[in-house]
Amino acid sequence: MNEDVLLRVELRAGYAGKPVLHDVRFALQRGEVLGLVGTSGAGKSTLVQSLLGLLAWRGGRVTGEVMLAGQNLLALSERELRKLRGREVALIPQSPMTALNAAISLQAHFNEAWRAHDKSGNAALAERLQTLLTEVQLPSDPEFLRRRPSQISVGQAQRVLIALALLHQPALIIADEPTSALDPVTQTQIVDLLKRLNRQHGTTLLYISHDLISVLQLSDRIAVLDAGTIVEILPVAEIGGARHAATLALLEALPVPPDVLLAYRGRSSMELSAAALCEC
């Protein structure tokens, strides 16, 4: 494998003899943001479960290869996968209020995630949290960490999930529709946060969404998933050269032409929203 390639995927997946993903193939470079976009029912959730080795828990089956840094995750046992999840590959799930455990404090969430892969103790965790929570723009004081998920906003809960994903500085982060449960203002803040983390730390990100606007703003390349198959992969800067009908349909549904979105790459999503209003 090319040393610059962190993730290489060639897989098929389905449930009880019913195929869902058909020979899905893509690669992800170190430090890259690959945006995977598709409509509802395209197979995005099945792909996430397949990559993390979780599909069997839902009665599904995966064949092929998921090569992370030269190691085939599909060949690992569940015990081996548990050692990798959170440490080498982490997930930012959608619906933050259901992803977090309502019965325990935010501090307890971080304590459990820390102990799963690091035995250096509470002092090391406290030092890591001081830096990490500042980066994701959350308070790091004890009063905030004593709160339970029901005592913070949805936007703060999503930032907690991002912090949990970043806790052990994994090689790869999979963001599964991380803005779908958020209001438009908070959506733009989360996209801007992920963009900044990628720039500052070279975080490798597989960003999965049905929202083409956020994908175009955040990603280096875009992969289009349609009916269980990746039908087109191209650099975001070349999105105007898309040829497949599924990609063209997504582009036609945009509120502004893609060249307007690309002109605002690198700026905040708030600036993009203002430009979109001017174009309408």
C-alpha cells in the first residue's frame, strides 16, 4: 500500500442475502477530508457500520477488505476491533442527544473513553481535556463537566462527541451525518470546527452526509454513493465536470451554483450563507 494512503476500502455488504453495498471502492489519503454524499437509502449507514466492524451486530455481513494503515479490519476479531475503535479509528455519530448516555455526567463519558485505551490516570486526562475542550470551544471547568447531556444544548452535545472522537488522536475519524440533528446556525459552526481541526492537526476525515453544501465546503474530494455503489469520485474543485446522473441531480438541487460555493471555500460557513442569500 502507498504510505500516503491511510484507508483503502473494497467491500460488499448486505442483510440476510439482500445486498445493500455493491463492490464499494475508495481510498483516503493521510490528512485528507473525503466527503461521501448520497440520498437517503443510498447505503451510507450500512457503510459506516461495515467500516467499524459493527454490521454483524445488526445481522449483516461484510466481505472484502477495509485496510487501515495496512491492516485489514474485516479480518480482526471483535476483541481486536475494540482495541482499535476510539484509538485508531473514531466515530462522530449523528443525533448527539441519543448517542450520549443520559444517566452519566460528561466527565464520566471522558473517563470511560480514556480508560478504554490509556492507563496513565486522571491527571493525564485532565491535561488532555484542558486542551481538547478549548479546541472544540467548550468549557473545561469542573462545573460544566459535572453536567449530564440533558443539561447542555444540542450543539454542545455534538461538540462533546467530537471531543470524544479526538480524545486519543486517532488516525481516522468517520463523521456520520454530524450536522443532521442541528439547527442551521449550529450546523455551520460544526462544519467550520471540523474544517479548522483538519487544517490545524491534519486530521484525516471521512465526512458522510446527504448535505452537498457542507460536503463541498469541507472536503478535498467527493465520492457519490448511489443505490449501494460509489458512482463517481472527483476533486471538489472539479465538481463542475461531474458526469454521473446521481451527481448531477445533487448539483441541480443546490440553492446556488457550485462555483459560488467553491468561491467561498476557506471562508466561514456564515459568509457562505450570506452569499447564498445574495445569489437567490
